[in-house]
Amino acid sequence: MARSPRPAPLWIWIVAAACFAVAALLQRDTLSQVLFGIAAVALAVTAVLQWRRRER
């Protein structure tokens, strides 16, 4: 039976979320701000889920 792949390290999700949040703040138009903001939130949620998964 094949092993499941290891999840990415938690710090990668945190850094990616922070980078997207900074990019959202630097955007001039509203659509780009919203899209980068959604990406930042999605990555932050992924980081929290990965962290909770490791706690178990």
C-alpha cells in the first residue's frame, strides 16, 4: 500500500498567507485587493487546519 505524502511544513503556509496579505495591501484596485485578501485568508485557514491536524 502506498504511503500518503507528507504535508508541507507549517511555516510555508504562514509565510505564503503573510505575503498574500501584504500584496493585498499594496494593490490599488478593489478587485485585486479582494482577490489577494481571499487568497491570504484561504492560506491562513489551511495553516490552522494543518496545525490542528498535527496536534492530534
